[in-house]
Amino acid sequence: MSTDKSPSGPDLADGIPLSELAEGEMLTGHVGEDAVLLARSGGDFHAVGAHCTHYGAPLGDGLIVDDSVRCPWHHACFSLRSGEALAAPALDGLACWKTEVVGDRVHVRERADPAPARRPARSPSSVVIVGGGAAGEAAAEMLRREGYTGPVTILSEEAAPPCDRPNLSKDYLAGTAKAAWIPLRGDDFYARHDITLRLATAVAVIEPKAARLRLADGEVLGYGALLLATGAEPVRLAVPGAELPHVHTLRSQTDSEALIAAVEAGARHAVVIGASFIGLEVAASLRQRGLEVRVVAPEAHPLERVLGEKLSDFIRGLHESKGVIFHLEERVASISADMVELEGGERLDADLVVAGIGVLPRTALAEAAGLKVDNGVWVSDTLETSVSGIYAAGDIACGPDPLSGERVRIEHWTVAQRQGQRAARNILGAEDTRAAVPFFWSQHYDIGINYVGHATHWDRIETDGAPAAHDFTARFIAGGHALAVATIFRDRESLEAEAKMEARIRSR
């Protein structure tokens, strides 16, 4: 995703009349060749870069909440006062300018000075992060941003550096995103920030009493604080033929590249097993590459358990309009070199099979170390586990949901990033207990669905608009409140729903 970043709008160096910008409003202009967002909030004027540092969305289409601006596409959050990236998925901050009111005009001319370096309340002797995914990467960066100067080590079993995982089933697999866009950071980032990134490194045992790890190669590594961000792994098919080389799962960059290689080698008939978000995104990407795609799933309505019947029917219809063939209320009996046989007896041509039947949290290390594990690693509202000095974030973390009051484990990329950031702050003594409202996005061809909140059950679904018109909202109501809101091309409404949920959390 990208957007035009060329300067437009008024020249803010010349200034604009104060009357043109009311409280809570913003406009996009420029200072020289730089696109700049000018906002009025809390009685003050603020000027920051006009485009989100995640995928380049125009922040002028977003929402001001207190002294922050929210990205309309993927809900990144930036400080209007400093430009700092306050919440993922954006990790880099915005440029910040000084504003000056002269008479009845406000001017933007000079860059603001960088914020002074921070000093953490607590500095452990070292921090070791197990896992190089969303949570681990975000935590390492936040440790340095918060002023921690001790050793930071990421131990990742992956062969590739931390990557933009949501893209692996979307634009990258579809062939519309370049390989250079996939790493979250350039090769020199970790060295510049004094972060030790150890790839293809497995941890064998955690020894909490000795505050150390034993790696698979026998090396012993001590820690002052430990963050477990081991993520999840795909559920494997348990049918004859599931281990054949043309049967794939999709979790890592290596997995996505294996699928791309199979397509480039001539695969033409794909069977996707599972109508999950990942399964349907893969189906869309493979159709965009010209393959025949069939989806096999046991449910009658894809994604109905998450999105309700109306959105489920729309998504199925969208895929069918692109040529995807569904085999619903069916299961796979066996797989052969060129065929998938269903339990109902039908045989489907298949020289490429992708299983998207869910994931399981990787909790074996935590469980063996004596941490409390039940549907994930139990964490407090500070993300600390049942063992002092050990934290958990991301797909493995099971913690209190401030909206529902339930203990939940949420498998979303942005949730993992924000938990990693919060865990890092708490490792440094911040005592940050403010759980962010969950958010994820799913892309099917040129249609994006934004989802804020978390609803495993509801009393009713209130809908507005029409999915087929690409203008739609579904609110999942329980106990008189919206636990979740799903939207199609209603970015501002999605942001407003998130802000309302945040306000409910603060009021408790």
C-alpha cells in the first residue's frame, strides 16, 4: 500500500487564518517539499508529517483523539506534540514542526528539536527476548526508545529477520508487493540500535531460578528480564498425504516464498483447506496469480463465527465472483500427488495444497519452566507471567480483557506488537496496565475489512449500509455495548468505535 506524498494544499510557512482550523480539526499543507499535517487540539496548534510511517496513509483522513492522531488504514497512533509513534503498527515517528501564531494566522516554518533522551525507572542487567515476530521486534525497539542501555538480545528460530507478516498472505503472495518491503527493518538497524539479533537459534530450556536459558546447541545465556514472544504455529493436517512436498502451511516468510516458488514452477490447481482469514487471503492471492482455487471447509458459512452471517455471505460471494469454488460442510479424507479427496467422495485436482486450519500457541517452553499455562501463558495486566521477571506477549499471552472482563488470548499482528511495546515499558518499571483495544485488518482482492474490539459471542449484530456497495458497518452487541465493530471502507467510523471503546476502558 502506498499513497501520493507530493506536497499539496496551503503553504503553511505563509500561514493560514486561525478561523480556518477549529478545535479538533486538521488540514494537510506543506512546508517546502514536505507534506505537513496541521492540527488544533487542546487549544494548541501542532504540526507533524502528513503520512503514516507504516503504509503511507494520509493522516488527514484519520481522527484526532486527545493529543494524538490515528491512522485511517491500520489505526497506528502518533503524538501531535512530538510526532512519536505511540501505538503500532507504525514503529517510526513523524517529523515534527514548530507552530507560531502571529496576529490572526498560524505559521509552520521550522522543524522542532528532537525530544530529550528518556531514562527508565528500572534497568535490568540484560533483556532477552525469545521470538523474532511482531511482539519481540516491537519490544526490542521500545526498550531502546525508552532509554534502556543494557544488552538486548532477540533469539529467533526463523532464518529471516523479523518481517511484515500480514503481507505474507496478502500483497506479497499475490505478487504486488516487492520482497524489499517485507523485512520490518533494514540490515543495519539492529547494529545501529545495539540489538543482538540471533537467527536460526532455538531455546531448549528456561531455568527461572537461575535466570538463564539453555539454547539447543548447549550454550547458556543469562538474563535480567525475559520476554517470551514465541508466537503460534500452524495446526498440521492429520490425513494421509499431509506430509507430501506440495502441501504447505503459511506462517513465515520462508513459507510464503515456498508458495511463490511453487506457483512460478507451474502449479495451476490449488486447494486451500480451511476458510479462515489466512485461508481466504491465500485463496485471493493465488487467484490473483491466475491459479484455479478451491476452498474446502467444514462450516456452512465462512468466517460466520467471527463476522456474522451478512459479512460471511458477502465474503463468500466476493470470492466466488473472482472464480474461487467453495466445498463447504466438507472435510479432506486424503491427499495424493495431484489430487485431494474429500470425505464425501469428490476428488479435486491439486498440484498445490495450503492448510489454513488454525494455529496453536507455542507454550511448551513456558510450561516446562513452570509458568502457569491455560489457553496460553497467563499474564497479569502488566503482561508479567506467574514467575516474577518473566513477561509474555503476542499470540501466547492470555490476559484480562478490560472490555469483556474475560481472560482472552488474541492472535492479531497489531495486538502482538502493542503487547510487545507494553511489556518492554513494564520491564523498565513503567507499570503500564492499559490494554489497547484489539484491532486487525483483512484484505480480499481490493476489499479491506477493519475490525476493532473482540467478540466471541454477542446478543445481536447491528448493521448499517451494504457490503456489496463497499460501505458497511457491523456492530457486535453484548450487554448493551459494542464489543466489536467491523467496517468496510468506513475508516473514520472504525477509528471512532475504537476511541469509544478506549473511553469505556478508562472509565472503569
